[in-house]
Amino acid sequence: MIDRESATALAATALRNVATEYPYKLDQVLAGDRDVRPPRDLHPVFHSSYDWHSSVHMHWTLARLLRLFPDHPHADSTRRHFNERVTAQGICGELATLAEPHRSTFERPYGWAWVLKLAAELHRLAIDDADARKWSDALAPLARALADRFIEYLPRVAYPTRAGTHGNSAFALMLALDYCETLQHRALHRLIAERANLWFGRDRRYPADYEPSGEDFLSNGMVEAALMCRVIDGCSFADWWNRFEPDPNAMGRWLQPVEFSDADDPKIVHLHGLNLSRAWCWQQLLHHVAGELQPLARASIDRHLQASLATATHGAYVGTHWLASFALLATTEQTMG
């Protein structure tokens, strides 16, 4: 669990990010000259933090911090930002852009999943917070639209995307599960469990020594394992893990933080995110693995956090525009969001 001082630093970073419109990386297919518009016109809510998905998960960061530390020093600024940005009108603008031609794969699946994660967080915050009820209600139509897109999309996907970057299937399903469980979306929950078992149920002796790739911010194998411990019960997971678990030499890749050569490079800095997401995955798995691996995993969490936690609030914008969210995943989630 993070302390108030760390929460304050993360909130300050997230607020700077959501107020920073440029540089901004658009994700779009142009159908003509009329499609060339500034980000704030295309995305009235999520037009900051370097790109659309990072803007979404910076808003999740602010919402999570407000729920955990409702009186932190930047709480009032957070509320002002949400009141101004996360509005019904703004979300209508996001939906209008989403409905345009050539947008069916926009931010699939990573951005979709982060919207669902944000919706779940605002729903929890709204239980005791009248302001958050407005924000949650405003975001709800976008979350429902993307949940519907997941339901339409997942049955058509015969194979998962096994990657350490945005296309990773298991990570998207992990975030979407939080939405399903918080808002009782049973249809999507059933579909996620079905796909996870179809895609990953027969995996054997995962080759962890093939990780990482040079621009990873996720461990494909660890995220897969964290997902499976959510969708199958304890005894079945133990059987699955016994078949899936990498051999001891390969497991060492997951226990030691990765090294990095250039934290100012927009892609190499992903490796700091990998350290943080590994810590998050070990938190998910900690009570599902047994024997000598459990104390090794506990020590590994500490090492990964020590290696990369500070980069969430210090360093070049190519890292700080998104790393705060991964720091928060790693320090505030154990078995689920």
C-alpha cells in the first residue's frame, strides 16, 4: 500500500499529464482532409497525457488516489479537473469519434480495457462521493459501448495476442474483469472466462527465458498467469500452474528486475513499466503459488519496485505520462482492483 506522500507525488504527476495537450500521438485512419483535426476536437475528454489510452489511465490514477486518499493535497484540483473534463457532453464527443468510419479497431484492446477499469474505479468512488456519481454516470455510456465491442470482438478471436505491449490479450481481459465484477456485467465476464480457458488453458512450461523483448512493459507469461488465477478456482489453478510454471532457470527471469539503457527513449522506457507490472503480477499470484517460490516472489516485488517506482514521478515525459498508473497497480492491488 502506498503512503500519503507517494500518493501526493503520483497525483501531482497525473494532474500535470491530464493538463498537457502536446505532444500528442494520434491513433487514426484518415478518410479525408476533414479528419485532420486537433486532439481536443476528436477527443474532448482524453486529449492529453501524450495519447488517448494514457489519458484514460491517468484519469484512473486520479480516481484511484481520490478513493484511497480523499483529502490528499491535490484532491480539490482533481475534483475540479473531473468536473470540467469528464462530462456527459465530453463523452458524447468521444462516442461520436468512436462511431466514425475506420474506428472499429481504435485502441483495441488496451484502451478499451482501461476505460472499463476507469468506469469500475469511478463506480466504487461514487458509493460515498456525490461528485463521483456525476463522473461515473457521464462515463457510463462510453464504458457500455466498449463492453459491447468486447462482446462482439472476443468470439471472433481464435488466438490471443502474446505480446509485452498494448496488444496483449491477457492484460486487457484482466482490466475488463474488474468492470465485470464491479458492475455485475455477467455476459462479458462469462466470455472472458471462456476465452481465457480456450487461449491459455493448455499452456505448458511457459518459456520465460524468452522474455523480455526490448520494448516490453508487460510480461506476457506473468499476465497470463494472473488472469488464469482470476478465472479458475484455487484447486484448478494449482493444477494449471503446475503444468504452466517455467522451469527454475527460466523463472529467474521473472524474479530479477530488468535492466534499461535509456530512460529518455520513448520505447526503451517501457522496461520501467515492465518492472512495475511484474510487481503487480506477483502481487496477484502471491497467495496462489506455494513452496519456496512464495518468499522468492515477495522479495522480487520489493526489488522490482525499488528499481522503477521512482520513475513514475521523475524523469522524461515519455515515461512519466503513463508510469504513474503502473506504479499504482503495483502498490495498491493484490488479488484484484
